[in-house]
Amino acid sequence: MTKRRIHPWPVRLTHWLNAFGMTCMFMSGWAIYNASPLFAFRFPIELTVGGWLGGALAWHFAVMWLLVINGLIYVLYGLISGHFKRDFWPITRAAVKRDLLDALRFRLLHQQGVYNAVQRLMYALVLAAGALIVVSGLAIWKPIQLQELVALFGGYDIARYVHFAAMAAIGAFVVVHLALVLLVPKTLPPMITGGAQRVETGKPEHD
């Protein structure tokens, strides 16, 4: 019997950098959207950053690199350390259905450091949405240089809709994520301190 961190420091660091970066990307992205809306609404100016289109684009492109580098570090860590395999796999239809029904009935048990099937599915989907928003963003950013990529999306305008849809999916994930933190506030301190849980193993694990 030994202890290991619920959230090792690379996970915590990339999580909080991601939280900062996503906030900036949402706010600057909404300002860019307002300059040329896709739908019959605009985001409140109080929820945007940059002040004007040029300023919003500067924020968006600057923070974009932070998020891309941070995301690559997280994915590499997740693969090399076994974090993805250990905590997010497997995802089965039966387990998702069971845990979703339990959650809707407010009967889903929570164990620190253990992700249920619904959480595993949500993290897998948000990672996919993250990849999609990056690729569609590149198509929008460099439509001439990356015209083959733009063509894969069916054109520049469609790439914008895909980018917006990916943003909306990530936004929905953030809302659900924050709601769960409010419902189970004890999950927040380990994301700051790392926390600890007892594991059955013959070899000690280090943070």
C-alpha cells in the first residue's frame, strides 16, 4: 500500500494554463465573431477582449500558441505516463449508459481520482473538439496557404461554422465541468494541491 497524487503536477499545470488560455480564446473569439456574425446574434461586448477586431485578433493569435503548446505537452504526458490509459480507458457503451442513468437519478458515486464512464467520454470528446478547433482555425487563419485544408472542410465559410461548432462543444464541456465542481466542491482542492490516494502496488509512485 502506498500513496500517489490524484493529479500529478504536469496535469495540474497544464489544466490551469488551459483554463487561462481558453478564457482568453473564448473572449477574443467572440469579439472576432461579432465583427462578422454567422448567426442572428452577437456576444455582449462585456464578454469580449481586445476592444476592436485588430486587438481581438492579436489576443487570439498570441494565446493560440500557448494553448497549442500546452495541449501538446498534456497529450504527450498523457500518452507517455499512462495517464490516458489508466484514467480515461476503457470507455464502453454499457458503462456510459449505466453512469449516465445514475447521474440523472443523483445516485452516481464519486471517488477521488477515479473518472466515471461519462467523464471519460466527455474528456475524449473535448480532446477531439480541441483537435477540430485547431485544424479549422488554421484553415480560417491561412485560407490561401492552406487551401487544400480549406477544401477538406468544403470551403472557408463552412470552416468558420465548424470552428464555431467546436467552440460551442468546448464551451458546453466547460459549463458542465464547472457545474460538477459546484456540485462536488471537494474535487477542486486536489487540482490545486495534487491530493493523494492510496493505491495497491509494490512500487511507490512519485509526483
